[in-house]
Amino acid sequence: MLDFLAIDRFTGGGAEGAKFDALALWQPAFTLRLHLDNPADWELGWLWLALRDLAAGWLTVGFGGAKGFGRVKLTDWAATFGYLLPEDAPGVMQLGLAAQKSGVYTTIQVTSVTEGWRALAQEWVNAFDKKVKGFSRPAEIKLTEDGYFGRLEQLYPVMKGGAQ
């Protein structure tokens, strides 16, 4: 059980009568599954960089990162790549792993100890780096119309004398 005290935004001190308790999970474990449909190499590079930071414990999720909550560490991972045709997964095919059938897909599973995995991930990271370096923002961005202002009355009609 953790004790908290709400902070008064105006005075900066503790808010009167706003003490509360919270119960935090202690060392929870979760399973995460991502499904990517036909990702580009640069997208896999971006994902790999995020997962690398997650594995190193550098990222927090949820509430209270500054208080030490939400620390996440990727501990045991496996990536399953599925493809219809061998040319759909040329990088993964170079790893020389055994492929299996899973419905209409042929799948290859890669883990953190798979030989050659890091070299393939580095190719993806290089593609991401090239994409980022090749990006250029237009010199001037003009907003021609805001999607909500001027239309709020149509989106949320004023209630008169009861529900509409």
C-alpha cells in the first residue's frame, strides 16, 4: 500500500483532505503480441530500436514514471515472421532457420539468441536511419480549416428543455 497526497495546483501545497492510498502491482509479468501487416524495413528498424530500449529497461509505461512506477523490462522474447511467398521475407530467410506452416503462412521464429539476428536488425535500423535523414518538412505548413471550430454546434447540439 502506498500513501499519496494530492497537490493543490494553486498553492503548491498539499490539498486539504486529499490524501489517498494506492496498491501497486509488484513485479507483474505480461505477454505482448504485435501483428504487423507487411511492414517496411525502416518500420522494423524503428520497432527494433524501441524494443531494444525496452529490453534495456529505459522505458516506462503508465502512471508515475518519475516516481519509479511503470518500469518495464523485456526479458524473454520471440518474434515469429509469417509470409506467403519466400520473397516476402528475404531478410529472415537469410538466417537459415527452419520454416513451419501455419495456415496459409509459412513462419520462422527468431529469438534473442538466434545466430545472425542482430545483423538483420542492424540492416533494419540502417533503413530507419536513412528514412529519418531523408525526411524534410515543408517550409511552411498552413492549416486551411480546423475540423471542430465553427462546427461544434452541429456536432454537439445544445440541449433545450430536455435531451435531444
